[in-house]
Amino acid sequence: MNVGPDDRFYQSVPQFTRFEGVVDRKNYKPLPDDWFLAIADIVGSTNAIIDGRYKAVNMAGASVISAVLNALGEHELPFIFGGDGAMVAIPAGGVDTAARALASLRNWVASDLQLDMRVALVPVSDIRSEGLDVRVARFSASPNIAYAMFTGGGASWAEQQMKAGKYRVQVADAEARPDLTGLSCRWDPIKAHNGEIVSIIAKPRSEDTMDAFRKLVGDIIAVTAEQSREAHPIPASGPELAFSAEGIGVEARATAPPSRRIRQKLAIMLQIALTVLLHKLNLPMGRFDARLYKADVAANSDFRKFDDGLMMTVDVDVAHRDRLIERLETAERDGICEYGLHRQDKALLTCFVATALARDHMHFIDGASGGYALAASQLSEKRALVQNVRGLV
């Protein structure tokens, strides 16, 4: 990637450590005007999830982050995972490389996962010409990892443009396979320990309601904070050492060509067996500590985020779930927000681990039976209903 003066922009954004900071405007800085948003999502993800293919859908969504970051050779860029898709903000010097990576990824998702992926590159300058913005903050989920938060309305507009067929990536000379090194989905779905896994997407109704929406976000955070670990779906010690055969299969398809997949599966299973043994005996192997790694999986997970609105996958009991729903419904009736919510009994973990020897590995949490994709579908249905009613008036 050609390095320009603004390419280190993200490193200049200060980190904040309390999640409540997502509603503080002072934590956000505008993306440079010559940057782009690399966006992708799965077409028909709702039907794929109904068919039980939620692991493949989540793997495809996380693969966007892996493919773009690996192609650019830069893991410190702002990105966000949305369940059935993702977005990465990239500097101008990386556009051509990112376009090839996205085109290769689309081809791989179609051939190996049998899913249809949309991919687009949207200039930030075009977003600003529409009177919107893309501002970025850095939330320190743990001492080892920080995740980007987005506000300004520009990311949502860019997604709408992609779905309308604009800014699509068309690259004839795409590589045969994207570089998905580090992408994995080995863990079994994680059972709720408080009661229920709830995936929430809440968006402000308009710029005029932003102050009231920030109050709503604060209220939701306060309710979840009353639960153990602030309603984090994973215990502090990390997920149980239970691994998914389906996830291992998907990982092998992501990280090896067909001729090497059996060997890759065996290598993954050997790594898992060694991790279980080291964890049981509490023995380090060189710089790798299985128990510390497992705890870091929990600490580094992105169960809360902000992408022009609040996104959470939380573990709550019935009383707290009902309070969340009541607060969201009241805000929706008052014209403050629109929201989608999906309930399930397990959470799903998809990972991007450049190396298990470092502690900055990334872990993306979603609901295990639809999560953000079905919450977003519910939100879209509500919007369509409102538009239809307005059309009749």
C-alpha cells in the first residue's frame, strides 16, 4: 500500500475505556476526505440463517475484515463487524489493492460458501457531498485491543448505496483466493448464563433526535451494566473448550485450497488438541499460555459497538430483557429511534487471530441463530411499513 500523510490517521484517534464514551462527540474524529469505505454484505442472509447456515454467514462477514487487512498489510485500520457483513475504512493509497481483495473475496464466498456477497468502495468525499459524515472513535475493549466506532450517518448511507447497486467493485483480474490468514470459527456456540442472548440494533430516527438518542443509549448501557460482566456473553475466564466441527470445516475452506483441506483440518484439530491439553495441565508452551489466551478471547470480544447507532449482543435475564424492550419501544413510539431485536439461547464467536503468540487477537460476537442479521431484517421491515403508511396518507 502506498503510504500517504493521512494513512496513520487511525493511530492518532485517542482511545476511551468506558463504553459510555460512544455517545460523547469529543471521542470522534472525521475520516480524511480522500479515504474510502470498503463495504460488503451477504445477499439473502436471512434465508441462509433460516436454513441453519449462520456459521457460514458470520464467517463470510468476518472474512471482509480479514481479506482487506491482510491485503493491505495493515491491521490497524478502523473496521466494524455487522454479522452478515462488515466495513473497513481505508486510505486512498490502498483502494486498488482493497478492490482486488474484495473481488477475490466475493468469488471465494460464492464458490466455497455458496453465498452471494455484495462488495463496494464508497469515497468519503461523496458521503460528505450528501451532507453526511464519517467520524471514528476508538473504544479500548481491553488493554490489548481497541475497536472502531462510527458516527455521522455516512456509513449507513454508504450501505444503502451499495444495496442500491452503486459503487460496486468490478475487478476482472481478481486473485483466485483472498488472503484469509487468521480467520477462524472454531468455538462452539456459547450458551447464555444469565438467561438469553439478545442482539439489538438501535438507530436514531433523524439528526434532530440525536440528543434524545444519546440519552437512550446511556439508559440501555445502564440496564445491561446491572448484569454480571455488563451482560457480556462470555465468562471472564473465556469460552468453554468446546469446538465446532462445522466451524473447523469452514475455517479449512477459508485458509486452504481444495487440494490441502484435509491436511488443514488435521492441523487445526491438532492445534485444538494441544490447546486443550495445555489448558488442562496449566502448562505454557514457549510464549503461548492456553489459559491466558482463553481469557483474552473474552476480554477482546466486541459484544458492544456503535455504527451510526447502537449494536449489542448481550446476555440478560428475563427482567432485564423486558426492561430493554420497554425502553426501546417507548423511544420508538416517541420518534427517537427505530430498532430491531432478535432473541436466542446462544452466542456465536468468529475470530481473527494474526498470531496466538500476541495478545491483540480479535473476536466478533453475534447471536447464534440470526443475531444482527435478523435484528436488521426486523428493522428494515419496520421502515418499509412506515414508508407504506406515509404513502397512503
